[in-house]
Amino acid sequence: MQQTYEPIIGLEVHAELLTRSKMFCGCEVVDSITAKPNRFICPVCTGQPGALPVLNKKAVELAVKVGLALECEIHTESIFARKNYFYPDLPKGYQISQYDQPLATDGKLLIETESGVKEIRIRRVHLEEDTGKLSHADAHSFIDYNRSGVPLLEIVTEPDLRSPDEAKAYATALHAILRYLDVNSGDMEKGVIRFEANVSVRKMGSDQLNARTEIKNLNSFRSLAQGIEYEIARQTEIYSRGGVVEQETVGFNESTGKTYSQRGKEEAHDYRYFPEPDLPPLVLDADWIESIRATLPELPDAKTKRFISDFGLTPLDARFLTSDLSLADYFERVASHSKSPAKSVHSWIAGEFMRYINESGIKIDDVTLLPESFAKLIDMVTDKTIGGNSAKVVLSEMLQHGGYPAQIVQEKGLAQVSDESFIQEAVTKVLNDNPSEVEKYLAGKETLLQWFVGQVARSTKGKADPSVTRELLVKELEERRR
Amino acid sequence: MSEKSQIQVDEKLVKDIASLARLDLTADETAMFVSQFKDILDYVSILNEVDTENVAPAYLSSSSKNSPREDVIEDSVSTEDFLANAPQTKDDYVVIPRVHVEQ
Amino acid sequence: MELHELNIQETHGLLSSRKISSEELTRAYLERIQRLDPQVKSYVTVSGDVALEQAKKADERIKSGEGLTPLTGIPYSAKDSISTRGVNTTCSSRILENYKPFYDSTAIKKLNSASSVLLGKNNMDEFGMGSSTENSGFFTTRNPWNFDHVPGGSSGGSAAAVAAGLAPFTLGEDTGGSVRHPASFCGVTGLKTTYGRVSRYGLIPLVSSFDTIGPMARSAYDVALVLEAIAGHDPKDSTSRIEPVQSYSESLKKAESLRGLRIGIPKEYFVEGLDKDVDASVRAAIKQVESLGAEVMEVSLPHTQYAIPVYYLILFAEASSNLAKYDGVRFGMSERKTGDLMDVYLKTREAGFGAETKRRIMLGTFALSAGYYDAYYLKAQKVRALIRQDFQKAFETCDALITPVAPTTAFRIGEKISNPLDMYLSDVFVVAVNLAGIPAMSVPCGFSNGLPIGVQVMGPHLSEETLLRIGHLYQMQTDWHTKHPPL
Ligand SMILES: [Mg+2]
Ligand SMILES: [Zn+2]
């Protein structure tokens, strides 16, 4: 089926902007998951009759930053509009957004796909306000307006994506950029980035545009890919049995991994947009835009290129590190203190370090291990002061309790020994203790050599230099053959 | 340049608009609006006489441009004051009959 | 003269010389309201307790002699669309019948800081939709000059309160004539301010791009005193003007003649349908202005006939959006019998809004809906640009324009209510001003069959000083504004 139908996917991303106060009022922006309900509110963000919006300058600045990073055209005059619809989390009966004259248009973002780098066109970037939050129990719904009026940036692509993986790659790349620009906290689990996907499928090779569905409630990279995947399969199935897909809005259920129709309450969406009379046009002077451009940091693509050229990393390794600004920064600091090849630093960070981050749930920014200490430890492995396994023990100790590598190595007696008599003693003991393995080895099962190396390492608590160990083992086993 | 409105004002149109505007019109109101809409739309169609080919719309009454505020936190109002007007509340939430379908 | 017949300046004299306390003055007004308002019906809410509390504070301030302004201790009322903290603000709509704002509008805040005394809130056409107060969700205000007639609208309660001596001044609100029209029907002086001159923060909107708060009082001089107190840039209103506020009353004190002023008479405003007495009174007023030294010339505002359809289309559109928040969720009426959310919306809005409000919400929803936007809303905004150009051109050669306010004097209660289009047409001379965002004032200039007639003076943006000067010098020579209805 995948060969005969191709999906056409466009994404709308809503990202909360990192301002202190809300979009149109001075109420504090707080974590609406933990804050007590209806504490950070005022006449403006609760839609009291007569209250008026006043635009937050910082929100504009952050939006311009994103527009510039996505290589958009920034419009020196943009206007706000009212998007009219009824919903209880929307206190005014309309959302202030931008419509036909948005802040920025016509940008692009490069993503990595199986077949190489692909350009995804950005249709528009605009400012709008978030709604309140609903929760439900029994016969009632409960409204909290703390989140109402929090600034949102909406970033819309052209329908350039062709698979769930591409959509995920785009979302990941955009997430990284928003972090790099420090315009969004990146905390997906707190809902600070939300996706909506427009999905349609068509016969491969056709240039017809079929009815699309708009998938809402996609709040993680995983949901995004799953929801799109499900929709593609559903629509493909409908077409392949001669049916017709209806244009509609669907929700995504995280627990079933399926989308569901929202047609029940749907009426023809008619948002009756018109220019917001309470806000004059937003005029950006060129100097201001240029001063914002001057604050743009090195972005993921540039950083990747630099990591490849400066550190000699492979594109894949470099891209892994630059996918997250904190990770890239940490890597760079460790690498700058280390005398070891950058490749080793990368493998320690991508391996043991990331395993610890993923298992512990600690954020990279909260890691207390000094990059200098990490670098020293890697250098100790490089110059064979300690073995790799010992280093893992030391790293784990340092990540959890702090300390300096040399000190921990000494305390734990982990320094590597290449003294042959010490290792010879361990080798002889291991071979004596395992006569049947020796027999099998001598009978031709030479892969057991690695097992013997491991046994020696274990009995010496990793202190034995593995290359000396291997040498002595081969020598003694050959002696025993005679 | 028509003098009269070209739009077919009928009960269906009035009912569709009422549903968009969340107004539960009575049959009498619906019938009354059908006839009044015709009159009013006929009347405003006089604007078709005016050539606006090269005219930019004038949305705003003053020529002011947006002067955004600094990103400074101001005091919020008390939850109690806000909830005092609410028809139903519980545990500092505004309460409504359950929303059945997620938006 | 009785207390309720004094103007602000005279009352201020009594207060500052401590011949009378603000509390005594306030009690006198409250007593008069209690006695007469059951017939006039100009108040929706009388805030007696708040008033007396504020009056006592004003008296302390007067005693201390510190920070006195011409409005310290002076009672006033406000149209019921202007938010007052803790005092019901209903827009004369059932949907807001018990709504008490938890914040003050900026205009009220400014009067509070001057220690003025809020007597209560005045009746109006629901959300400002009407020209007679017959569309109030509660009751119709009567014209103090003749109870069988309407007071005009939509700030009809405010105009009637000043005319009947139930408040020395009020804050009205003008979206499409709502200050000037009732001011002319009731024989008081009313100023529609330049859009953005007075903050709209806390003013419950009808049409956000037309709404203006404006004073109504017994003289142009009193209006100037109130305007000085409430005007100015407000960081909470992005559409408010940043230009500094002039000292209007000081300039009136110095005004002697209108020499050098060029007054335009737009020929499109003197047409068939204009009542003979109104025509004669307005022309007499023009002569009077000319005798004060002004140069009078005929001008043309060629797009005048399109002002009403443009005004109403934009009004319908913006109003339909501004009234969406009355949904029974957070405040106001909420019909919850069925336990279904959609029913909360439908039943609340059906029961809470009056017929005219529903009609306008419907028409606005239509004008903005997909497929009709360009033909109605966008077209109206384009013609609006032409109407603004008309004024710009006229003001290249004139400093002000003089016209009638309404084609007739106050009509009878019930006369136009059954025909909405007929009612819309009574706004013919007032709405263009709102489309252009310029200021205009209604000044009493005569009577016909015992009902007042008003003359309208319009000027370019921020020309309030000129308009007040014309009105003030005119009133120095005439006594129409000093007449009181026999109550
Ligand atoms: Mg959006
Ligand atoms: Zn707020």
C-alpha cells in the first residue's frame, strides 16, 4: 500500500514563548500544571467586559528571533485579528491571533531524512494567545485561566513532509532551534510545544490534493509520528477500497494510538476573522529587527558543521550532539578540557553519560559533574591509567556524588596495572579454576579468549591492562596445549 | 452595481447564522429576522454605488501605532474577586456542564 | 437658585468656601433622585452608600485643603457601560443584571482620584444599541421635557439625569451619536471626544473602533472641566492618544471671540426631512457664531449618504464579536437547567439579550462570515476611508463644521421601535463623526413645541479646545443651556 499511496503532511506548531508576563497583560506566566487555579489572572486575561489588550514587547522580540532563525521575511507591519469561536477555555469568545498579515512568512528549515537533507518550507510565523485549561470530572468541567493569555508562537509549514519520520525530524529540529534561541523551555511534558498535523494521501505520482484531516492533541514527538502514521493508514485503507476521505478535524488518543473523529460537535468552522480594533498595527522598525538579528546564537546547522570540521566528528555524531543545545555545550566544554581525541569524548558522552541522563531523568543543565573532571577521566583512559570498565565506575560515582577522578581511582584502587607478574598470577589462577573452558579452548573454541580476559578483569577488579592480559593468556594457553 | 442585495435570505440562512452566534431563536424571531434582514441588506447595498477599486480599508479610528509594553509582571487580581461573579465554582475553578468532546 | 440648578463651577465655589459640604450636596441629589427618578427613570443603579462614603472622603480632603480640583466633592453619574468596581454595571442588559466589576475603568479611576462622588449608573439602550433607550433591558427613560417622548440614545439616561437635575454632570459614551443625540433631545451640552482621547479601559465595548467616553453637563465650560479630569494617554489602552491634554477651562476663561475661525456648513446636512424648527434654530446658531467673528462658508462632504450603512455594517461586525463573551460561563446570567454546555450558551444568550441586540449580533455574524466578508465588512471599511477623506478635505479649509444633531426633536416613545431601519436613520447626522474618529459637540440652540434642539459642532482630531471655545462663547451669548424642565 505504501508504494501506491503517498502522504502529504503539513505541521502547525504552537510554542509557548519564554516571557515573564502574559501576551496582553501583566499577569505572571507560571507552570499551569503546578500552580493553584485562577491565581495569575486579571480583567484582561479573564475576558472581563471593558478590559483591553496591550502587547508584550518581549513576545514580539522572541517571535522575530524565530522568524529570523527560520530565514523568514519579517514584515515591518503586521496586524492582529480576532478569531471568533465559542469555547469555555476562551474567555473573550475570540482569540487574538494574526491572520492575513502575520509577523513573518516564507522561511525554511532543513531536516535530515533517509535520502539526505531536505528543505521544509515555512509558510508563516505568527503571535497569538493561549487559552485557559479545562479539566473534567463526572458531569462537570473545570476552568483555570492561569494559562489564558500566555504568548504562543504558531509556526506553520507548507505541506512538504512525506512521512511520519520526516514530520518527527522536522519537529525535533524545530524544537532544537527554539531551545537554541532560548524562546521556549522545550519541556514537552509540560505541553509548551503542541503539534497539529494536516494529513492527506494521494496516489503516488498524482498531483491532486485530496481532502485532509487535521489531527489535534499531538503533544509529543511520539504522538506526532503515531497519529500521522495512523491517519495515513486509515486514509489509504479508505481509498484502496474505493471510499472517500472526508475533510475533518480529528483528535488523537494517546492511550490507543488512534485518531477519533470530532465531527460530533463540529459545525462548519467559520472563524469570522477581522482586524483586532483594540490593537493598532504592529510596526517594527528595521533597526530593531537588526538589533534582534545581532543576538542570534549559532544555530544547530552551523554548530554541526563546526563540530565536523573542528573536532573531526562524523556528521551523524555531530548531529546527535547538536540536536540539544545543552548536550552540545556540555560536549564542547568537556572536549576543550580533554587531550583525548574528540571521537573518544563523543563516545563517552553519547554512551555512558547519556545512559545516566536517560535513566536518572536529570536534565543536562542540572548535571553537577564539572566538564574538567569528566575530561580528566577520559584522558586517564586514553593514557591507560585506568581501564574502560573502571572508568565507568568512576564516572557513575562522580555523576552521583561528585569528587575528582584521580582521587576516586586511588580510593577504590582502580589504577590500571601492566605489571606482568601481577597479571600473570591472575591469569594462572583463572585458567586453573576453569579447566573445562581451557579444554574447550584447546579443542578449537578460540572465542573463549575474550571470556578469559573478562574473568581476569573481574578478579583484578579491572586493574589489569587488557592488552597485557590477552598476551599472557594466549602464551599460557599455548603452553598448556603441549 | 446592483441596487438590491443578491443574497437569498431565507430561514435556513438565519438559522445557520443563529447557530454560529449561539442564539436559540424562537420561530417568531426567525421569521421576523428573515424579513428584516432583507430590508437591511437591501438598504446597505447602496454601498455598491461607491467605487472602491483603489481604496485601502480604514480599520482604525486613530493613526496610532502599537506601542508594546515592557515584559514586566504586574499584580494579579484575587481569585475570590474573580470568582464572585461566576455562576458556579468549586475549589477555585469556574465550573460548567461537562465539555463532551475535546477541541 | 436651587442646588441642582447650579453648574460645576458654582457648586465648586460653595464647596471650597465650605458653605456646603459634599455630603450635604450628595444627600440633596440622592433625595432628588429618590423623588423624581421614579418618573424620569434615568438611573439603573443608585449607589447611595458608595456616594456618601466618597462624599465624606471628599469633605476631609476639602477640609485639609490639599489636592483640590474643580471636581472634588462634586457628584456625578455614569452611563452603565462604564465599569465601576463593586457597583453594578449592566449595560442595561438582562445578561449583566447582577454583574459587579472587580475593577474600575480608567475614567472612573481618574474621577475617584479627584474625589468626585458617584451617584449611580444611568440607563441606556442595551449595550448602546439604539437611539431612544427603548432598547434598555429594564425600562425606557423619559424625556424630562415631556414624559411622552424619548430622551434619545443610547446615553439617554445620562442626558435625562443632567436635564432633570439628577446629576450635575455624567459620563456618557458615544459610539454613533450616543452622547450628542440624547444631549440634543434633552437640552444638555454633550461632547463626543476624539477617538482615543479618553481611555476606553473599562468601557464595555459596543464597537471598539468607534467607542468614546464623553462628558455631558449643563455648559461647555462644565464639559471642559470634566474632560480635563478624564482625558489622557492610558498605557492600558493601546488605542489611546499620547498627546498631552490641554488645559481647556483655562483657555475658555481667556476666550473672547471667534475671530479668525473658519466654520464650514456641509450642504449634505441640510436636506429634505430636516424639521423646519430644527433647521431654523441651527441656522440662527450659525448666525450667532458668525456674529462672534467666525467666517462661515459652505462645504461638501460628498459621501455623507453612505455613512449610515457603513456605520451599521461595521457596528454589526464588531458588536457580534464583542458580545460573544456573554456566554453564561464566567459572569452574568447563566441558564443551566439542562446540564448541557451548548444549552448554557444558547439559552443564556436567548434569554439575556433583547431583540435589537440579537438582530445586530445576527447581522454582524453574517457580515463577517465566510463568503460575505468582502461584500459587506471590507466594502464598508473602504467606504469608511472615503468618508474620512471627506472630513480631511473639509478641514483643510475649515477649523470646524456646524450641522444639526438630529433631523427632528425627541420623538414619541413607541414611534420608531417597531421599525429598526427607521430608527437607524435618525442617526444620520451623527455617525460620520465616529467613522472619522473626530470630536463633535452638541449644544442646546432652541426649542420646538417645548422640546430642545441641539446644534452640532465638529472638528478635526484633537480639536476639543476649538469646539469647547465655540460652544462656550455661544453660551455666553445665549441662554438655551440654562433652561430647566418643569419637574
Ligand atoms: Mg493558532
Ligand atoms: Zn492577566
